[in-house]
Amino acid sequence: MANLVRAKISALGTYVPPRLLTNEDLEKMVETNSQWIMERTGIKQRHIVDKGVGTSHLATEAAKKALAERGMSGSEIEAIFLGTVTPDMSFPATACLVQNNLGAKGAWGYDISAACSGFVYALQTGVKFVESGAHKRVLVIGADVMSSIIDYTDRATCVIFGDGAGAVIVEPATDENYFMDFVHEVDGSGGCFLNMPGGGSLHPASHETVDKKMHFVHQDGQQVFKYAVRKMAEASERVLERNGFKGTDVDLFVPHQANKRIIMSAADRLGMKEDKIIINIDMFGNTTAGTIPLALDSARQQGRLKKGDLVLIASVGAGFTVGAALLRWAC
Ligand SMILES: CC(C)(COP(=O)(O)OP(=O)(O)OC[C@H]1O[C@@H](n2cnc3c(N)ncnc32)[C@H](O)[C@@H]1OP(=O)(O)O)[C@@H](O)C(=O)NCCC(=O)NCCS
């Protein structure tokens, strides 16, 4: 049998902009209160960019940290896959801007639009390019500036989202600690429940689209909530079962950070105890494609992520998009 190449994460870096937007700040902007936000979402604060800062900046800073951790320069990277729904502009791809910022002269790459599943989708792509033998050093990034598409007069959405980015380097595995499996699903019938309708080819930017607030996030929170709880658990069960594991075998569950209640309900269905779950939504809010690397980094800083740990990642996002990954942590 041919020698099977497996892939691992060899380094991790994250970045959030310094400016904080707290629940108390939001109390002054819309009719809400800090306690409601905490109880219904688990969020205390989010980081927000200053004017003139785009997703490529956050992505570049996160990538630089991952490269520094690995002792690698940008020129050693062969490909960049970047999950985002808030690219600096429609084109060129933010991956191209990051490639230039990093001096990654030998790298190609592209953006992946899968909303809150963007990082998991980009990760699957990076892992497959390594497993196929096509590449040996791939940069996978999840980055979003959600504040650029949020209506800060809409209390139902403006309390949830924040800005942030994370990057990992994916390389061939050298031991038993590698990606075992991924599952992905798309359910396009859910597109109506969470979207930003303006600015695309269907509704190009015009005075009318601006007046109708079509360049902001629109969501049916309860529909998204129900779908997220069900699918986060189902995708996790599927990836665990087909690799011979149960929820109780997992050392660390790293869910997309959309709402603390979504995470706890999904974890409950999987039979997971709270000490196995990483939750940092209180600090960052929902940073869309940034949440999972930010959560991995929080786990590491808290000393809760060790080499060899069985890690389960799960996400649900607009689309709907669903993703789960099972791996043994390698760095
Ligand atoms: C958005 C979300 C937090 C709303 O929480 P909820 O418990 O479902 O709240 P509801 O929408 O049922 O609203 C309950 C009440 O709170 C009010 N409310 C909504 N936002 C509020 C806010 N920021 N502050 C205070 N009250 C608020 C509503 O107007 C409603 O009032 P009413 O009963 O007088 O009509 C929740 O639905 C959610 O998290 N959904 C998933 C969203 C998500 O994760 N999106 C990203 C997906 S990856």
C-alpha cells in the first residue's frame, strides 16, 4: 500500500484589534442591557477595528504570529486558504492581499466563503492539499471584520458579532498526531435565515440598497439557533462515530462561538462535561471565521490543550454550512 501522508497543525497564531466594544457601550447605542446580552448569548465584550482596518490586516497579523511560532518565513508557504465573508473587497481575494503582505512569493491561494464554517472549510482544503502530497506548508486562516456589515441600530444582531482572526500552519504529520476526519454539509434552503443581501450581483450597491439596509447582516435568530444546536451535535456525532469514538472520549470540544446556549445544548446532546468545552465567546463575541482558531488559542493559554489530545471541532454558519473535524493535537 502507498505510504499515506497525514496532516497536522504545526503552529497557531491569532489577532484581534485592540479596541473593545463592551455590553455597557452597547447599552448607550441601542435599547439593550448587559444582563440580557450575557444571559441570552454569553457575551461580555467584542473587539472592533478602527476605521480603515480591513480583514487582510487581521489575517496578516495572525499569520505572522503562526509563522513566528514555527520559525518560518512567508516565502516558505506554498498555499494560503482564507475563510471570510468580509473580504477587504469583492476582488482581489483577501488571500492574495495576505500573500503580498507576508512576502509569500511562492504561494497561491484563494478565499473560501462559508461564513461561520469558513475556518473549518479552509482547514479541510489545506489538509487535503497536504495529504495529497501537493503541498508541504499551507497557511489556513479564518478572519472577519463583522463590524463592517453590522447595523449598530439593530439590537438583535449588533450585540452578537466581533472582529478577529486566527491562522494555522498545516504540514505533513510526523507521528500519530494528525487530522483523522472531516464532515461537511450544506443546506442552501437555510440561506434566507442569515444573509447580507446587498452588494452582490443580484442587488448591486445603489442608493436604494443602502436605504433598505441591504449591506448589513439580516438574521432570523431563532431559526439559526435551532439549526445550529441540531447540526453542531449531528455533525460531531457523525465524525466521532465513524472513527470509533464517543463524545466522552474527546479531550477538548472546540465549537464555533455563536452563542453560549447553542454550545451548551450541543455539548449536552454529545454527553460532554463543561470542563471539556472551550468557551471564550464572553471575550470576543462571534467573530465568524475567526472563532475556532481563537478558541484553540484560548485553550492553549489556559493549559487545556496538550500534544496528543483528541480534539473535536464543530461549526454551523450561514448557508447553512456545517463542518466538523477530528484530530489529535500535534504542537
Ligand atoms: C439572536 C439571539 C441572541 C436572540 O435571543 P432569543 O432568546 O432567541 O431572543 P428572541 O429573538 O426570542 O427575542 C426575545 C426578546 O428579546 C428582545 N431582544 C432581542 N435582542 C435584544 C437585545 N439585544 N437586548 C434586549 N432585548 C433584545 C426581542 O425583541 C424579544 O422581545 P419581545 O419578546 O418583546 O418581542 C438568539 O436567537 C441567537 O443567538 N440566535 C442565533 C444567532 C447566531 O448564532 N447567529 C450566527 C450564526 S453562526
